Amino acid sequence: MPTVMIQEARARVTVGSFSQMADAPAATAPSSESAEAALAFLTEMSPDLRGAAVLGPEGEALAVTSGEAARWAEDAETLFAAGDTAEETPVEQIHIATEQGEVFAIRSEGLAAIAVTERFALASLVLFDLRSILRELARGAH
Amino acid sequence: MQKPHRILLDRVSAYADEAAAFMRRRRVARKPFARLYYAGGRSADHAQDSTAGAELFVAAGRLIEVAGNRKGGKG
């Protein structure tokens, strides 16, 4: 079997596995207080972090570390829209490294989180932390 | 007081020098990139000069701007 076919088959199986997992969207948006607490924890844990935001199910900013909440929501929506249209498939995670800094975005549990870090931040750690806070927030919202 | 072990010190210094050199090269050689991850673990890179890549970099630039330069957005 050609390698591409094997990869496609594996992707189908993996998607099937994930669809069985309890990853349902948050029934209600978490409170701003819990989102702020999650961002405070993230800021404490990540020395490379410049700023971050947690977005609710409607794309509204529940909490931000700095700057205007509305601007974060608007720019995050633009980023996810650009990601979704790149291959006409909903994107789960985005990592963009520029010379000015790095941007991480993740959608999970019906929520979204964005983080802007210094250059050369460890991508796996940042994405893990973002996914963790979204999971905790979704669990608290149920 | 006993002197530090010279061989051990030299070895640690050599490792630190190598790590520093690796990081220097990484900083110089690494180019900007946009990587998207999809369900199932698939990922795709988009070049800065592609249509999708350009949109992603513009959106990322705006987020970097709103985040500020430093932790806490003081910069």
C-alpha cells in the first residue's frame, strides 16, 4: 500500500477515535473570572508569554492579559478564518512564527485560546498549556 | 577547600558552548513559518508568499501588535 494511502487510512481511524472521546463543546461559556484565573496561571507558568486571550463559544473575549478585549476577539476571528480557508477544512491549532514573535491559537471544547510569545518558545509546551486551560474551563462550565 | 574538578568543569563548559552555538545557528537559520494542525494530527505548512500564508501572517502580526512587546503588554 502506498505511503499516502496508509497516512490517509490512519487519519480516518484517528479521527474516528477522537470522535468517540468526550470532547463535546462547552454547554455554557465559562465565567470571566475563571477565564482570568486560567490566564493568570498561564502567565505564571510561561516566561515567554507576551499576551493571551480566552474566547467563548461565540468568539467573544472572556479574558485577556493585556490590550483591548474586542481587538483580541476580532483578530483571533480573522486568524481562524484565514486558517479555515487555507484548505477548506476547520483548523484545530495554529502556530505562526514571525521575526517579531510567535502566535499560537487553539480551538477545543467549544472554546478558543490565543497566545503570543517571544521567538523560539517551545511550541509543544505552549499548545499543551493552552489545551489544558481550555479543558479545565470547559469542565468548570458544565 | 577542595578545588573543583577540572575535567568535569571543562566537560560542562564544552557542552554549554555547543548548546550556545546550536542556539545561535538556530536563531540565524530559522525562517518564519505558518503551520496549521487539523483533526487526526495532520499538519500543513503555508509559505509566506502563498495566498493563505500571507493572510495568516497578517493576522498573526495584528495579534502580536495587540499583545504588546513584553509580558503584561507594557511594551
